[in-house]
Amino acid sequence: MTLTAGVVAVQGDVEEHAAAIDRAARERGYEVTVHEIRESGIVPDCDLLAMPGGESTTISRLLHSEGIAPEIRAHVDTGKPLLATCAGLIVASSDANDDRVEELELVDVTVQRNAFGRQKDSFEAPLAIDGLAAPYPAVFIRAPVIDDVGDAEVLAAWDDRPVAVRDGPVVATSFHPELTPDSRVHGLAFFENDAAVVPELEDHQ
Amino acid sequence: MSDSTDLEELRRGTDLVKRGFAQMQKGGVIMDVVDKEQARIAEDAGAVAVMALEAVPADIRKRGGVARMADPADVEEIVNEVSIPVMGKSRIGHTKEAQILEAVGVDMIDESEVLTPADDAYHIDKRDFTAPFVCGARNLGEALRRIEEGAAMIRTKGEAGTGDVNQAVHHQRTIKGAIRELEGKSHEEREAYAREIEAPAELVHETAEMGRLPVVNFAAGGIATPADAALMMHHECDGIFVGSGIFGAENPTAMGEAIVEAVNNWDDPERLADISKNLGKGMKGDANVDLSEEEQMQGRGV
């Protein structure tokens, strides 16, 4: 059985997500083919999706101009899993507090861009995450803060501020789980989320 | 919800954090701007970051004299204007200009040959900084020496301000060619190669194993059109710096948007054709084959 994964690839750290998806799948004995999505027409075939870190203004702009945005909404509407990290979280949120970003409204949270500060304030730290046994090495880069959580469930907080949430089939993080070799967050988002359905795995049950 | 975080364990300015910043720029276009109005146009056109400088390279060339860091007040204005990262240029070896840029809050420092070098023997010790650095390179040895000094991103050293992409292509081909050659070598041959190109052996091995530079590798210098940007992506660059090409063009907004879209569609000729239509006049430029060695910037800081 081979899973079909997609990484939104209009801008950002795409290869890192592709490698993390591959590791998480292999650890569970699945083969996976990862597609880089820079145009419409590929998302509908994907069992699971990642939206990477990068610049949310650029990613938002290209997702809409390339016609990928409605496909991602449809993906989540059918209950297939999505992992959105940093800029991905901002784009997936219900409100980014910024006219320069057109939100996809896939996660019921409001966010503040760059709320942890500029690059000089970027940091790494071990982070306790619900569903993971040991702390996760989290890397925060000009990271957004989740400042209002609606229906979403908070999975992790840093300094009392939510930094990882789950809303149905979507897991979103302020930090970058794709930057370290530890693929547990990808595992959590794609294979250990009861609210998400991976079609290829369902078909083989 | 988990909240057992230990704030004591927070670490800033690590290699992971610096290189991670550069990784977030991938697939993006970083645009040179000289004031906040240009910065706004660049952000609206889809730039992933802006490079704040006093004059674009084409004007630095025309003006002559010593080219220095921009006025920190101007850099600060740009930092306050846009939500995307802001980079600033310091002279090669000018630790103080770099510290000033870091103090102003720039997100990345470009230790740049476009400005007049302050030190003809040493580059800045970039490991001392919390801010990440980008440096130019013409070949693998130069690239790995800069990474050893702490650079978190490498860019080609194409002739800035010429509008001629020739040298950026040449540098990128040289770096990629050297890496391909390296991949076929044995351990001891790689050690000898490291000595030959005057690069640290450890980084040579790491590059050979990864099959690419250990940090993000952008194209810079002479990129003036969407087709130029697509060409550099075709040559496996991770992203693009555009200097005089945007604001030296007749219609900066149209040119900026087109270059952003071209980077996303670099392997789709039909889309590139549409993207390249009706953009108005590009920057005039100077073919860099006509430049004497003294007029060239790329030989500065090797």
C-alpha cells in the first residue's frame, strides 16, 4: 500500500516537510509518494497534506492565484488530515489579523503574526505536547501566536500561549516540526488523529 | 493541555534557528529596496523579504566612491513598514556595521561585496551574532569558508547592478558541478579536495553526503526578468535575490509580481510566457563582459 501525500510548495520549507512525512510513514510501515503542490489539480488525489513554513503573505497570495485554496478547503471538508506549520497556521486560521493574508478558515483560531518577535527573538526549546510521551524539540522562527481559540483543542502552550492546536482533521503549530529529524508531530497529525481519515488506510482495513 | 514548559531551556541564535530562518525563504524572491515606499510595493508584490540599502547596485556603480551600510534610521523605517523580514547589507569584514544592523532589528545581514570591503583579509566572525548572515560565493571553496564562519545562507555572487545574469549562472554551475564531482570521490579524495579548495574537511564531507550545500543557496546578481529568475531555479537555486531589476524597471509592481510568479512556475514554459508578457521596459543594464576586473564586484572577499 502506498499513501499519496502533498506538500503545498508555492513557497517555504517544502523538502523538509516531504522528508518528515516520509519518515513518519516509514516508521509505521507505510510507503508514501510525496507531491510538491505548486498548481491546482493535485490536491484532490492526496491522502494527507502539509502546509509549510515560509512567508504567509507570499503563500496566501500564490495559493489563491494558482487556484489551490479551494482544493485545500475541500480536502479538509472530507476529513482528510492537514498539518499546517507557522506560515501554514496563519494561512489556515480563521483570522490572521492582517489584510495581507486571505485566511482559509480551516482552524478555528485567531493568530498574531510574528508575535514572538523578529528573527533575533527566534528560539528553540523542548516543548510538552499532548499525545507525545517526551518533550518535542520545537523551533520557533518569527513565530505567530494563537491568541484566541474557538472550537480548536490546545495541544501545547509556551509561556502560557497556545502554540499547537487540533481542530478536527487539522493540526496546526506555531513552530516548525519539519526542521528537526523528530517526526512525532507529523505522526500525530496524520496517523494518530481520530478525527481525520486517510482514505488509502481506510480502503485497506 | 500541556503546560510543563521550561522557559530556562530556551536558546536563541543557534545554528538550527539561523539556518531555519533561511529555509523559510526558500522558493521566494527577496527584493532590494531603498525606502519604505519601495518596501511596501515589494511586500504587496509577494516578496518573502526585502533587502534594505541606500542605493540599488546599479546606482552604486554609477555613483562610484565608497559604498557603506545604509543610514540605520532608513533601515528602521523599512523594518517598521512591512511585516515580512528585512535584511540589511554590511561591508565585508565590517563587524560594527553588522552589529548596528542587528541592533536596529534586521532579520538577516548580508555581508556583501556590493559595498566597499572594509577588510581585505577577514570576513566577519558571524558565529558571534544572534542574527543570521547571508554571504556571496563564486565557487564551493568560497561557499564552505563562509559557512564555516557562520553564514546561514549562501548566494551566488553574480555581477550586481548589471542586469546580466551570466555570472550568477556561472557561479551556480561551478558550485553544483563541484558538488557532483565530490559525490563520486572516496573519503581520502574528499580530504585532499578540501585542502585544494581551502575549505574545512568536515563541511566538504557533509556537502558530499547531502549532495548540496548544507545551507540554503540563493541566486543573486544580474537577475532582471521573470525568465532570469526561472533560469536560476532551473539551475537548482533555492530562491532569488533581485536587486536593481525591480525598481530599475518601468513598472516595478508588474515586474515584482511577475518574478514572484515565475519562481513558482519555473518549470512551466506556457505559464512563463504569460507571466512575461507586457511588463514594460526592464532595467537597461550593462553586459558584464565589458567590465574590467576593477569594475567587477564579485572578486571582493574570497
